[in-house]
Amino acid sequence: MNADTPEERTIAADWYRHSFGALYPILYAHRSPEAARLEAAFAAERVALRPSDAVLDLCCGGGRHMAALAEKTDTLTGLDYSPELLALAKQSLPPQTRLVRGDMRNLPFPKAFDVLFNFFTSFGYFQTRDENFAVLQGIARVLRPGGRFFFDYFHAEYTRQNLCPSSEREIPPYRVIEQRWIDTESNRVNKTTKVWQNDTLVARLGESVRLYTPEELLTMLQEAELEPDAQFGDYEGHETSEDYPRLIVVGHRKA
């Protein structure tokens, strides 16, 4: 019951349509509001966030970071594809906060924002470079000239060296079994999650994200008219390297 067969390792190309539902906040409960508050403070400082800035949290999920950002800016919008997570966000956010369901490849806000945040590897979901590049083009399109962005992705080499192949944990009433691997042909890091309640399998979820090297990502950002200004390896401000888990890029849209 613990191991995936080769057939079970198949992950649908549109996995993101199904993996951010009602179980997601349970499976990722360790990503707490307290941690989000510290991360949002770090991000806000790096982009010099002002109360007057119009802000977009792209792929806002359940609104953990938005709740902290709402204390720092008066105009805040969150976009996510998951109706379940948007409903969760609505419960904890001020009524003036705008929440929009949408696809990050087709952002509907031309030149509407001064600052854009994208937390915790909400990039690389799609199968082709063109689709993933469309996300970066959308970020440039919705930012006003000179607008700032905070883009948080994982560090590819750190991920390769530190990937945990399997894990099992109890989240009562569930038992969660996760399998992780890197597909070298597609250059993607994959995960399957099986959720058991007693002896019944109640969910099987997949995730698959493209591993872009720092050089590849920085090139794509610049091609999209997004100029990197600084990079960090974690939320403590360390320099980017394979010794740290994140590839955080702070920059601005070219004028």
C-alpha cells in the first residue's frame, strides 16, 4: 500500500485543476498564517511596499499572505484557479479585498498593479516553455511601467540534492503517503499523494513542476521585460545558491 507502481506515477498534464481542492489546506497545514506573516513582511520590505500601492497576489490560494499584506496596503487583489481555496480566502480577508478566479496564463488586469507577489513555486506547472513563459508575460502586462515584483520559486539544484523520495504522516483522520521523483526526460519534479482514511483510499493527487535552473529562469524573466534586481536563497535573506531551498527574485517591469 506504500509504493506506487509505474502506472500510478502517471500525473495528468492538467493536474493543477484537481490538486488544490478541499484537502489542500489539510495536507499543507504546516504552511501556517504565522509563517506567512513573516514571509509577507520580508517580501514587502524587499519591494518597498507602500500603503498606496495596488497589489496583486498571483496564485493567492487560501489567502495566508494576503491576510498579512492587507495590513500594509489599501488596494489588494488575489487571483487563483481554485474555487475552494478562494472561498477559504474570503473567510479571513477584509471585505474590500478583491478575489478573482482565473488562469495565470491569461491575467485580465492590463497595467493595473504597482506590485505583484508570487509565493511558493506557483510557476512551472505547465507542459511547455511557451505556456510557462505566458505566465511571465502576463506578470509584465499587469504591472505598470516600473512596477515591482516578488517571485518565489524553488532552487533546482537544491531540490535535486535534497528531494525526499517518500514520506508518510498522520493528519487525523487521514494517513498521507507521498512519493517524489524527478523525471529526467521532462526535467520535472513530481509528487503523488495518497490519502487514506482507515483502510480506504479517499484521494490520489498529483503535482508536477518544471525544474528551471536559475540561469534559465532569469533569462525568461528578462525576455518577458521583467528586470531582476536582487536574488535570495530563503526568507532570511541569504544569497542564492544550491545550499538554500528558494530562488527568490525581486525586480521591476522595464519601463
